[in-house]
Amino acid sequence: MEFSSLLVLLGGKPEFWASLLSTVTGKIISGPELLKAAERVINMERMINAKLGFDRKNNTLLKRLLTEPSPNSRGARTGC
């Protein structure tokens, strides 16, 4: 899982994750810079998927994730 997905899943303030990444890598990065980098990763993934023939109709979660109940109350699924 790339860092941009981790940001989305864990939420929180970008500044916190930027400081964490800066501590681990030694490269100073701000919250807005981290969000811009995550956006670039997502856009690159979309371009690669488009080149491979995938489009918006393929951009969905697995059916299992949309229908099975959550094992706990955190992130409870509604069945959409």
C-alpha cells in the first residue's frame, strides 16, 4: 500500500504525517507538499490504468467489501 492510500485510510492532519515522513526519511516535507505528492501518485495510477484499458466503471471496491458486514463497529459498512 502506498503512502497516499495510507493517508486516506488513517485520516488525521497532513502536518502530522509530513513530520513523521520527514523524521523517517530525513527529507523535510510540509503537509501541503505531502498532499501534492499523494495527488501526483493517484493521478499517475489513473493514467497507467487508462493506458491499460481501465476506466471509471472499473473504479470500484470489491463486491465483498460493499456487501459483507464489518467485523467491528469501526468503519461499519452499510451495504451501499
